[in-house]
Amino acid sequence: MLLNREMVMRKDPRDRLIRALAAQLGAERETRAAIASAVANGQIDREVLLALLEDPIPAWSQEDLNRADRLAASAAHYREIAA
């Protein structure tokens, strides 16, 4: 029964959106950490920082969506164990 419920949940567009947003948030955190590290080590100058700030936000890729799907599946697995 749980397997059927998981299959239905994966088809729900809201769940896919949540997974995509979770993937985007993770990517933004990784990017922010990388930039902070580069600035702290003096590896990045003002012009590069300005270019990063002015760069448009990229659209989600299929890889981002796949990563979000994997993240959601692992979370579901742990919720099932905890129940």
C-alpha cells in the first residue's frame, strides 16, 4: 500500500515543485559557501563579485530536478523507518 502511495505522490506536481525548490535551495547554499570561501581566502576580486551579483538566476536543470527527487525519496525512506 505504501508503495502505491509513494507512486501517487511522485506524480503530484506540488511534490515535484517542493523537490525542485529544495534542490535550488541546496544549490544556492553551496554557491554561497563557495563564494564566501573564495572571498575569505582572497581569491576573488571586486569585479568578479559584481559580475556574480548581476548574473541572472539560472533556470532549473533536469539534473536539479533529479537531485530533488533523490532527496525526497531518501527523506520518505527515513520517515517510513521512523514510523
